[in-house]
Amino acid sequence: MSTDLRSIQKPLKQRYRDEPGSSRITLRASGSETDTPMSCSVDIGRAVYEAEAHAGVGGMGTAACSGDLLLGALAACAQITCQMVATAMNVPTKSIEAVAEGTLDLAGTLGISKDAPVGFETVRLVLKIDAPEATAEQLEGLHEKTEQYCVVLQTLATPPKLETEWVRGTEE
């Protein structure tokens, strides 16, 4: 199945040029408690996912942990971005797969080592491109543009200003 990406994106790009503010969006996810302190429901507006603490900190290990969700977001964004860029650039590909891995020390998460950071120390992204008919120049362009336009990769590479707020009670 061939998707005409240009015709799909053309009216969007035109609207964003004509009405610059219309290109700004806010995505939202919310986590709600479940019957155990080791899990929650994550609502992203179009789907609800079950998440839980990693088995290494006491979770059951039967659902995605927050680290899995973060790496999954990176893999999904990189794969879809690469696929869309390949389509837009007419780079002939047979398959594109993204694999994201992260290394962290749970001693930091559990507060038993002040030397161990809380969070990922290293995140690795591997894009596996099967494109036997693509030229080296096409693949280099695909690599460059995929990294340039991958929202999650760019967010991790250049973290945004992070704001937190604590609200008591059930105020919205």
C-alpha cells in the first residue's frame, strides 16, 4: 500500500504557514492510581495503558514500567519518523526497525546509593534499515533527517524546560 504523504501533509503545511499559531499543540497523558501502589493506568487520550513499577523495585513485572514507555516512545517516534522521511525522500526501503535501550542503576531509584543516579545513564537507539536499492547519499540524508525530525529523540537530546506543580485535593 502506497501512501501519498505529500498530499496528506500539503494542506497541513499550508495551514501552518497561513496561521502560524495553529501548528502549536499540547499533548497530554495522565496517570491514575489502581488498587496497588505499584501500578497505574496511563490515559493518553486515545488509549489507556496499564503501567507498573519495574520488577527490580518491587513491581510484578507483568506490565510496562515507565522506562519501557519512555523507550517505547523513542522507538516508535524514530521508526515512524524514519519511515515518513524515507517516503518523502523517495528512499526505497524494504523495512525499517527501531530498537531503543536504556541503562540505569536501580540502586539510585531505591535510594540505597547516593552515587547511583536516578534515571537512565545511557539511552541507545539503533535503526535497522533494509534498503538494498538505496544509495549511500540517500541513506545519509535519511539518517540526518530522521534524527533532525524525531520529536522524542530531539526532546531527549535537548531537554525542554520542565515544570512541576503539586495540587492538593481534587482540584483540576
